[in-house]
Amino acid sequence: MNLHLYDSPSFRMACQQFDLVADFMEIPEAARDRLKMPKRSLSVAVPVRMDDGSTQVFMGYRVQHHLTLGPTKGGIRFHPDVTVGEVAALTMWMSWKCALVGLPYGGAKGGVACDPRALSNGELERLTRRYTQELIPVIGPQMDIPAPDVGTNEQVMAWIMDTYSLQMGHAVPGVVTGKPVLLGGSLGRREATGRGVAYLVSRAMDTMGMQAQGATAAIQGYGNVGSVAAVSMAKQGIKIIAISDAFGGIHNPNGIDLNKLDAHVSSTRSVVGFPDAEPITNEQLLITPCDILIPAALERQITEANAAKLQCRIIAEGANGPTTPEADAILAQRPEIFVIPDILCNSGGVIVSYFEWVQDLQSFFWSEGEVMDKLYRLLEQAYMQTLNLSRKKNISMRFAALSLGIKRVHDAKTLRGLYP
Ligand code: NAD
């Protein structure tokens, strides 16, 4: 199979993970490419009128991985490094994630190669609306439902919903999740990924016989996932000692005051320069001695260069694809470290996105308590299934989670058969 369209470090990594699991599960060769390759992808040129009167063209993508179980689902990323290959890798992980937690979706992902921080609000809105317009043939509540990811937020989702609805001639809240609650968003969606990470950290601590009180955590990435995970873990009694973002990191072994940090981030848009801590780099943060390490930024952060140097007991992967297969091989020799793999650890986001979509389709909305209750039940089930398989077969938590997800998609494809 020629992979050149998607060839990129992240796509190669997703394929490598898939191939290892497919070998272990003895999936027939003939079925592998069908499971692995994204069903379809759309590349679009997005022309945007800039504030200075010029027109700039941005490249945008949407990739849908499989359509076997229902519509596709996945976030939209606005980041300068977005490529179709990175987006394709993220769709594969979304597919295994949705299957692992039992959602009736295939994976999707989208993105625009741009730096949202360098755009004015008006430019960002025009970019989002034009990108949405270009995606209209492939998105919709029964086709493909976007959500927030790196560099996008509730406001961006509101613009997507508005643009799509204007084309349809009526409000279509179910076209996108992670919207403001007023427009049909779900209570608890904004917090879902970070709270899910914190819930699974507490379950992993139970498994390891560790106490939350006085335990320490380091978090790479202080956006939606990292910041909510920090607050939720602090509520459990865990001390957050190091935090970083794209501009650098901060460290205070006595614990970082999150309220003060949030005020600092609101005014400076970065954790850098926070007065009650020492500066550290992102590289240093990853190898800081702590109980819980949470990568919550981008892919391929834990690599063969630093995996042997990690000084934590739990890695909770808030980000998608933060650990390379080479790093996994090193971690396999370090049984003292418990990994909560990405497709399990950050699945709270897509689970509550699913709840949001269900509520939109029914026009019947749930309380935050109901949402959280249902979220934790699905997370608990997926955690126990993964842990049990990992113990039964003596395989890593990542291998177990991927095996469960890939098997369900494989079984569904086998049941539906091959047309014609
Ligand atoms: P976000 O844009 O809200 O925050 C990203 C954070 O990462 C920011 O603090 C940014 O400064 C930081 N960052 C960017 N580049 C970095 C670098 N090179 N080094 C260190 N920090 C860097 O994004 P988010 O929604 O919090 O997503 C973070 C990760 O979680 C991504 O991998 C995303 O795919 C994954 N994820 C997000 C959700 C969700 O619901 N938002 C759900 C599942 C998974």
C-alpha cells in the first residue's frame, strides 16, 4: 500500500502501532489496509480577507477514517504545523478511541495550517466560516461532526454551527459539538476531557496503591485539557508542581497556585513569567521528578531520547499520540511506570461530545450531574476492560486499549461484509 498522501511522522507512528496490534491479534493481511487507510480526505484552499485588505490562502483538511459504525467524529485543529498526514494519523486514533469506549462513530479530524494567535478575531472568524463552507459537502449530523481541538474553542464551534445552519436554512446544532451551551452545547463538555483525565489518574492511583493526598503532577500544555485536568487533580489533593505551554514552563516543588496562575495566563496568554515559580523548559518538565506526568499538548513528546529519563510513576496521556513506539519499547522495560494510553485517557472529550450530539438530536438536555455520571460510567467500563485485558494477556495498557478498539472495528467490518 502506497502511503505517500499521508506520509508523515505521526501517520507512520499510527500505522506502526496498528501493525504491531494486528500481528498480535492475527488480523489477516487482506483486512489490514482496509482497517488502516482513511476512507476519504478533502484538502481545501481557504482564502481569507485579512484586516490589511490583502487576501491570504490557508490550507485546510478534513479526513474521515471509517464509516462502518455511523457518522465520523473528531476535532478541528488550528496550528501552523497541521498537515494532511498528521490529520490522518489523528483520525485513526479517533476510530480506535470511539470503538474502545463503545461510541457509534468512526474517527475523523480536520485542521487548518495557521497560527490562530497571529490572527485578529475578525480574521479568525472569516477563516473558520470559509473553511466550514468548503467542508459543507462532507459534514453534517449524520455524516461527520467536528469538535474543538488544539487552537479551536467554543466560539469557533459556534461559527461553524452558524455557517452550516445558514446554508441549510434552519438551525442545525448537531453538526458540531463543543459549542456554547446556549446554542445546544452540553453542560460539562468543556471540562470533559480534563475531568476524564483526572478520573482515570485516580483509578490508576488505586491500581498502583498510591494516595492522591500529597502526590505530585507535572503537566505539559495548559490549554483546555491541561488546565482542567490540573484543577480537577488539585481538588483530589494532588500537588501540581510543573506546568508548561508552547512558550516554556514553570516549576515550583511546593505546588503552583492555580488561581493565581490563571490570572497570570489571562493577562499574558502564557504560563511563562509566573512569579511564584522557577522557569523550566518543556524538555525539563518531562523529566521532572513527580508522581504523575501529563502530556497535554502535541504528538511525539515522549521519545527514545527521554523515555529512559522519566521520573514519574503514572503517565496520563491527555494529548493524542504523545508517546512514540520507540519510547513505548523503552517504557516496556520500566514496569514501575503505569501508562494510561491516549485513546483511553482523553476519551472523556469524545464521550461528552457524543452526549451533546444525542441531546441535540433529541432537543432534550441533561443536567451536568447526569452528564458526569454517564461519563464516569463509560470511563470506568473502558478502564476495567483495558486493565483486565492487559493483565490477562500480559500486554501494556496501550496494547490492550488498541486491541479492544481495533477488534471492534474489524468485527463490525466483517459483519457488514465487503460491497459489492
Ligand atoms: P489547546 O489549544 O486548548 O491547548 C494546547 C496547549 O498546548 C496550549 O497550552 C499550548 O500552548 C500548548 N502547546 C502547544 N505546543 C506546545 C509545545 N510544543 N510544547 C508544549 N506545549 C505546547 O488544546 P487542547 O484542546 O487542550 O488539546 C491538547 C491535546 O489534547 C491535543 O493533543 C488534543 O488533540 C488532545 N485532546 C483534546 C481534546 C479536547 O476536548 N479539547 C480531547 C481529546 C484530546
